[in-house]
Amino acid sequence: MTLETKKSVFVELGKFLSQFSEDASARKSDVLYNDIFFDDFENLIHLSQSHNGWYTPEQVYFSVKSWADALTTENIDKWLSAYSFDSTQNEKTVALILAGNIPLVGFHDFLSVLITGNKALIKTSSNDQHLLPFLAKYLIAVDENLKDKITFVEGKLENFDAVIATGSNNTSRYFEYYFKDKPSIIRKNRNSAAILTGKETHEELEALGEDIFRYFGLGCRNVSKLYVPKDYSFEAFFQAIFKYQDVIHYEKYANNYDYNKAVFLMSNFKLRDNGFLTLKEDSSYASPISSVFYEYYENSEELEKRLQNDSEQIQCIVSNNFTPNSVFFGETQKPQLWDYADNVDTITFLLTTK
């Protein structure tokens, strides 16, 4: 398969995904194989919550739309234009150990392996076993040459040349030992932070709520930590995020809210609480579900130095241009194809690994 052929296959997938919406999914006449796949995928979206309680239709639709927006000819061309592809490059089998914290979280690695002309040997998370295999079937229907490029495994991974594994800080130590003789990308826990100055508009703080509550806060790009200036008043923040109050009506989130709040209070921690989110002053980045940590800062230079020192714990930073390469409010869950997890360039790794 030529690079252009592979691009076109994923563009077709993007067109297929663009049909699905929480408001009203609608078939498009120019989309391939709708007669085979459309109804089944719509059903799968609604069944996903029975497979993983956090995968509500709203969250799965959001993920699907994000990938539909990303998989366009323009975006794929822009993404890959930075690289030199060698048609004589040897094909590798790349093992993918995927996370399952949010829907289709491993799709970028899957895409990267195939677009670089390699084979994907995939071990899905027990929390997300259905969405990616379905999309793989659609890709194979579009181009049957992909059939020999995609393999899903349930047991032990064998006969591979490189590995991309995503897990926790604990599992990463196992991965690093187990795959010590293979070229690898090993991803650990990361969290995202937002820097507030007190000058944010209501609209910016409202958008920050999207960064906090999308996927119930389970993603590494979800904001779990706020940096605020001394004497910051949280009143405007709480007013702005009030629109997300319905999250408390979701049982799994509400259970986490009740449990984590109780643990904090039993430990005599001082909390700020609006009935569906607790704020706790804490120097850590990884706050539990339904809680966000915050920390005061006194000057921007010291804060920037702190963030640089903690860079390996941070996935992205939200701010109004407070720091270079920050993400604007409300945009954390809309990464572009060229926004790499942990800032590790997956395409370069796949093109240069022997």
C-alpha cells in the first residue's frame, strides 16, 4: 500500500465517523459500506456503557466526532508533511498495549503504526474492547490489504519488533523490564493543569469546565490541577462551571464524589465544594475523580520553573498564553494529529526504529 492509499483509507474512516452525532446520526450517501456498518456502529455506541460504565453515549459520541474532525485529507497531509517516508523501509510488527480510560484513547498509536507501513499487534484494555476492533473491520472493508496488517490478541504478545505501551506508573516499571530488549515507547501517568490569573472571562472559565469534566475527568488531558495567584477568589470559577452540575446525576461520578469528599473530610482537609466538585489545596497533580487540586503561586517566573521541573508529570497546560505552548481554555480534549502524548513523536520513533 502506498502512503497515499493509506491516507485515503483513513479519510474514508473519517467520513464514516462524521455521520454519528448525539443529537441525530444521519447517513450520508457518499460514505462507503454504510449498509454493512452504519446501524451496527450506532448500536455499539449505545451498548458501550454496558461494557464500561464510564462510556456513556455522550462521551463516546464526543470521541467519535473528535476523530471524524481529525481524519481529513487536509489534517493528515499537514501532519505527515513533516516526515520523510522511505518506500524501501522494512515492515515491522509493532505491539500496542492500549489504555481504556477514555473511548478510543489508543487510536492515535494504531493510526501511526499503520500509516507508517507497519503491522499492528494490538492488546486492548479490558475497559475498551469493542470500539477499535469495529473500526478496524471498517478499514479492512475499505481496503482488504489491511487485513494482514491488523491483529488483535487476548493472551501473550509474541513475535513483534517494537512496542508502544500505555499504563500507570506501576505498570510502566513492568513494561520497562519486560520489553527491555525491544525498542519501545512506555507511557506513564500524566495529568494536565490550568494556570489562572484572575483576569479570565466567564466564557474562558466556562470552557475550563469542559477541560475538567469531559470524560468525567478520566483522561490525561483533563485538568486536575489549578494554579491560582495569592488571594484568588474562586467565586467566578464556581459560577462559570455551574453549567456542568448535571454530572452529579451520573451514578458512578456521584459515588466517587461522595466517597472522595468523605475521605478528605475524615482526614480534616479543608475543602471548597459546590455540590458536584471539590477543590483541595494540594501540591500533587493527580486528583481523584470529582476533585481538582489547586496551588497558589506568587510570581510567573517561579511557576514556570516549577512546571519545567515537573514536565514529565504534565500532559498539557491550559492558560491564556501564560506559558509557551499552552492550550487555550476548552481545547484540551481536541488534540490535533501532531499533538503527541507525552510529547514523544510516535511517527519519528516508527520511521527510525530498525
